[in-house]
Amino acid sequence: MSLAGATGCAIMQPGLTANAHSTMSAGLAAFILVVIFIVGWFAVGTHHNVRKGHDVMRWLQEGLPLVGEKTTLRWLGSSVLELKIQQAKPPFRQAEVLVVLEPRDVAPLWGMAHLRGRRDLFIFRAVLRTQPRVELEALDPTSWPRHELTDRAKNYWTPLSAPPPLVAYASGNLPAASELLDKAALDGCPLQRLIVRRAESNLEVQWRLDPLRKHSARTVFETLQRISERL
């Protein structure tokens, strides 16, 4: 009886070993597939953003000389392209352009951000040669990144009539502030954010990148010049 039991155990051991080996093989295969997916997605997403960044740089070349001749460029990771102009032409003293791309190199992060409304974004910031006559905060509260009006604007400034979904408040020359909103309007490209402040940086304008690129870069920077000249 004990010999049979021992024999039975001996017969079952290879089956248990085979099942364990099969489970380990399946787990290892799944792990390898996940790693391949993550690495592959990272490579494809990074390549897409870098290629799009280069396309945007070529597009910008027509308009950047209106702001300044010498531009310093650098990538911040694979999702943000920064262009700085330290010696800008009037009415600017300094200026920078940020091209903020979706985080396509990390699949879960990109998926969550895209569902929350994140899209490729064009941001222009500038220090002006003269202090603005007006202060203004205008933003789309439904857009990414989620911004809120400052307490200073909500509590002490005057609300302005603005095309929905924009919310706008201003201090100082209110007709001039309303004119700024008109100047920032580009066909088919809703304004995401327009900030004018007396403290540096004096001007910030945000548009979604893809609709903006339907216009020439020269048109975009001429629009930025017109906004700044009214300040």
C-alpha cells in the first residue's frame, strides 16, 4: 500500500511540474508582450511628437522673424518644444513660444489626458517694452489645462462680454480690453486663454495648435503684434 502510494506520488509529480512550467511560461509571455507594447508605444509616440514638433518649427519660420531674429530652441522631454527670443522686436522686449503636445509616448497618461480634453497647444508669452494700460483675464473654463480666474479678477475687476464659452474680467480701460478679445479672434480657432497683466510676463495667449496651423504663422504673429500694440 505504501509502495503504491509512493508510486502514485511519483507519477503525479511530473504533471504538477508541467503545469507550473506552463503557468510560468504563460506569465512570462504576457510580461514580454506588455514590455514590447510599452516600449513600442513609447517609440512610436515619441517619434510622432518629434516629427510634429519639426513640422511646427517649419511652420513657425514664416512668422517668428516678426518677433525677433535670434531664437533659442530646446525640447523639454518629448512633449514640449520651447522657443525663446531674448532680444525681441517692439512692442516686445522678450518673448517665448511653447508648443505643448499630448503625452503620446506614455499610453495610459495619453489616454487619460485625451479623455479629459487635452490637445496640442500653442502658448505665446511676452514681456512688453511698455506697461499695459489694461489688465485682463479671459479663458475657456472647459478647455485643457483647467484654469480658473484669479480671486483678484473675480472680486475686483469688471466682467466683460465675451463669446461663449469664454469668461472674461478686466481692469482699467474696458473698451480697450474688449477690443483685445476681438483682436485675438481667429477664424476656426477659438481662444483658449488671454492674460494681460502689468507684472511680467505681460502677455499670454493660448490657442489649440491644430486649428491654429490652418492659418499661416505670419498671420498668427501679426495678430499677436496687433494685440500687443493695443496695450
